[in-house]
Amino acid sequence: MTEDSVVFSELCKLFGGRMVTNAPLAHLTSSQVGGPADGLISVQTVDELVEVAWQLYKIQVPFLVLGGGSNVLVSDAGFRGVVIHNMARDVHFDMNSHPPTAWAASGANFGLLARKAVAKDLTGLEWAAGIPGSVGGAVIGNAGAHGSEMANNLILAEILHLFKGIEANNVTADSPKREEWPVNRFDFNYRSSNLKRKSKVKKNELLQNQTLQPEYIVLSALIRLEKGEKETIRRKLMEFSAYRQQTQPPGASMGSMFKNPPGDHAGRLIEAAGLKGMRVGQAEISKIHANFFINLGGATASEIWELIQLVNERVEDRFGIKLDLEIELIGDWIT
Ligand SMILES: Cc1cc2nc3c(=O)[nH]c(=O)nc-3n(C[C@H](O)[C@H](O)[C@H](O)COP(=O)(O)OP(=O)(O)OC[C@H]3O[C@@H](n4cnc5c(N)ncnc54)[C@H](O)[C@@H]3O)c2cc1C
């Protein structure tokens, strides 16, 4: 989308000062890497998220939703379209329901939600306290740690679902609907949901002239908790955070770069392939945990991409295992 295009001027007309143009994305990601988006719109509430997405669906502009930016690698060229930065962060606890629950807008920080639950002597979410992303990102990717995952806690999530090709007055139009999905509808598995799988298929099969827009947006989530014993909950939280501190490197990263293959660990394979500590420019495969790629300061997405390719080649050569990326690539990539 160029600044003199019709679509761009329509966007400016619709959103005016609400949209930042040619907006840097690096500071919205945990790796601090990546180029600009054509447009960036921040939303503060679920209704605002719905309203902005509606407008973008209508004018058929490519867009995506960014939560904590902790599971994405944005290309150096950035994203041609609009990024909705999800800052809808409301959280409510219901202590009297059976079981007690937390309702969270999808832009709420998942780790913070877990720590708020602990402060209310509610147990069940301690495992999530160190996860830096949003609740929406955690639903899409079935975030997990310490043997638990979103699938175990989620009761339901509200989704904005774009139905394709609804007939209205003989015109085929796309129409988004708000729906409540119970946990089983997400068909969760290891670091994945059917929403994530469908979006991957769609990106791979995008036809010419088709616009890259999410078919599903997570709006909010209702999470199951339990009343617990204050000291036990706090001890668990401290054990988990001590474990994280011992095993995970500090610094700007995306967390685990690759999924663990069945019966093994991506970090172990990368280390055994002799790549721990390998650097390209300012990007480094961590010396502490080989599945973490660190931006030492000023790294580019291309440098991180070189490391990804190196790992893919070496691990496949040595062990015959094709590692699968856990993170998502945003923008233009030749893969
Ligand atoms: C230091 C560190 C530690 C980590 N530890 C863990 C861990 O223990 N376990 C774990 O599972 N992960 C971990 N991660 C990875 C990451 O935090 C999780 O995957 C997190 O759930 C991603 O959420 P996010 O909001 O940052 O997603 P983003 O990176 O913002 O987005 C990821 C994808 O989800 C889409 N998306 C985001 N929000 C929505 C929405 N509301 N609706 C539709 N699509 C959406 C985006 O378009 C993108 O495709 C870690 C990352 C870091 C940096």
C-alpha cells in the first residue's frame, strides 16, 4: 500500500489521527526487531477492537492483530497493511461463581492476569505468571509452561468470526459475527489451536487479489480458577519463577524459537548440532538456552532469519529432524 493509493487515503479518511502511518513495530515486539507497518491503530476496549476490525474488513485492507508481540518475527521491511495493537486490558474476577473465574479482554497481559489471580488466593494459573504475551495470543497459540497449558484453564472465548460470502441483496459480502466458543471448539494441541492452523493454511494458500485478513479474532476469554491455600499458591509461583530465571536467558527474544519435536527438545538438538552461542551480526543463539535467539542490540530480522535457516539445515543434516517454527513470521518472507 503506497501513501498515494486510493486505499491509503480511504484509511486516513476513516481513522484520521487514530492511525499512525509508517509506524515502527520493533518496540511493540519482545525481540525489538522489524520494520514499520503502513498503519497502526491502538484499541483500548473489546468494542473498539470489534469496531476497527469491522471497518478494515469492509474496505478489504490487509491487517493483523498484535498482542504482546512476543511470538512474532516482523520482517525488516515491515508489514504492508494495518496492525491493530490490542490494548484492551480489562480483567474481572468472579469469586462467587462455581468455579471462580477470571474474564479478561484479549489484550490483557496473561502473566499479569496469573499474578492477579494469585493475589486473590486463586490457584490454577500459576504456570502462566512468566508468559509475556496477551490473553488473545495465549488462546491462539495454546500457551503453556510447567506441564500446563491454556487448554486446561479456558472455559470459553469470545471470537469475532468473519464469515465469507454471505448473500445480501444479491451482493456477496463478508460479515463478521461475535460468537462464544467453548474450549473444545478450539481443538487445542501443543502450542496450537484450530484458529492458528487455519490462519497458517490461509497464508500459504492466499490467492492473487485476496486480502490477508484474520478470519478469527479473539476478543476475550473466560478462565477457570479454584480457591486455594495462600502459602501453597505463593510457593508454587516462586518455584516456577525461580525455574524460569535459572533456565531462560535475559535479553530481547521471542521465547522458544522452535517447537519441541516429539520425544525431544529443540534446544538440546540445536546445542548438539554445535550451534549454541552462534552469532550473525547482533543476533545470537543463546549460550544459556539454545532455543532462545537473542537480540544483543540492533539485530535485524534478516540476521535472526539467517540463524533460523542455519539451525534448520544443521539439525536436519545431523539428526534428520525438521524443526517447526513456534514463532510466527509477519510481513514478507521468502521461506
Ligand atoms: C521471554 C519469553 C518467554 C516466553 N515463555 C513462554 C512460555 O513459557 N510458554 C509459551 O507458550 N510461550 C512463551 N513465550 C511466547 C509468547 O509469550 C506466547 O506465545 C504468547 O502467548 C504470545 O502472545 P502475544 O500476545 O505476544 O502474541 P503476538 O506475538 O502478539 O501474536 C502472535 C500471533 O497471534 C495473533 N494474535 C495475537 N492476538 C490475537 C487476537 N486477539 N486475535 C487473533 N489473533 C491474535 C497475531 O496476529 C500473531 O499471528 C515466551 C516469549 C518470551 C519472549
